[in-house]
Amino acid sequence: MTTYTIPTTVGFSSVEFGLENNNQVFESPLSNSIQVSELTGARWYATFNLPPMKKENSLEYIGFLQRLQGRVHSFFGFDANHRSPSGTIAGSTLLVNGASQTGTSLILDGAQASTTVLKAGDFFSVNSELKMVTVDATSDGAGDVTVNFVPSLRSSPSENAVITTTNPVCTMKLTGDSTTYSINTAGIYGISFSGLEVV
């Protein structure tokens, strides 16, 4: 299967982007107490809305959607307003420091010393998985830093795996097999589409 890049000729008018957690919830019918178990399989979801546009601009996007063939092929999804980190990572190449790491934190090296490398809300990708930083990550004097994030790792990155912090993406599929667009009497097209991360 092929993974396509969303065209960039016209910017989005709005984007909804978020994380769908996968939790198992039990609520006691006697005491109303709630027990929650976190399961694997959390995934990013998004809805991309394009501004009203004339046919000449819309055809590129219609073609993109038809190339996906519903849920046959994939596309790269992202938070359109947060394509680079807010921390002081410029000029640094973050690398995984130690193999076999799992869960929702990673020890990294290669950062500038004693700086807030990534801030809460920043995105990065590792092993083609998109993560969001949950707590400001500050490096020590040697440039080592522990980064906490969601969702949890699905696979353990190798020693010295590179962390991508500029334009990180996840692989998504459309939420359904129909690709519909609207056309009004003035010949203006309306296009929006939604995706779920492939896990």
C-alpha cells in the first residue's frame, strides 16, 4: 500500500486533531466506583477542512482523496499548526540513549546542555510513531534529557534512533470508504476529510 502526502497548494481553514485513548472502564452498579485500565492501541485522529475554493484549486485535493481509494491507501497526518517544536532544540539532533526502552518516556542524548529542549504539547516522531510531549523536557549538563509523552511506544526504538521534531507525522487512513465533496451554484467546492492513525 502507498502512503500519500496531503497537497499544500491551499492551506486548511481548520483542523481538528486529537488522541483517541483505548481504555477499559468498569463502573460498579453497587457503589458507582470506577476502575479504568489503560490498554494499548491509542491512536491519533484528525479532521481536515479546506476553505471554499474554485474548481482549479479543488481538483488537486479531489485527486488526492481518490488516490486513497477509501481505506486502501494511507496519508501522512499532522497537527497543521504545530509543525516545529517550541523548545530550544534548534541545531540539536536528539538520539535515543539506550535500546529496549518502552512505555511513555525516552532517555535521549544530543541536546544542548541545560535547556528546555521540548515543551509540553510539542510533537516528535520515532519509529514512525507520532508522540506528544506531556511535560517540559529539560536537558542536563551533558545534553541528556528524559522526554515524557503520549501515546505509549508500540515498538522499542533502537540505540541512536533519530528523533524527528520538525514536521513529524503519523500514518493515517480515512475513517470510511466514501470520499464526498460539495459544489454550490457558484461553482465553489467544499472539501473535508477525516483520518485515524494506523496502529
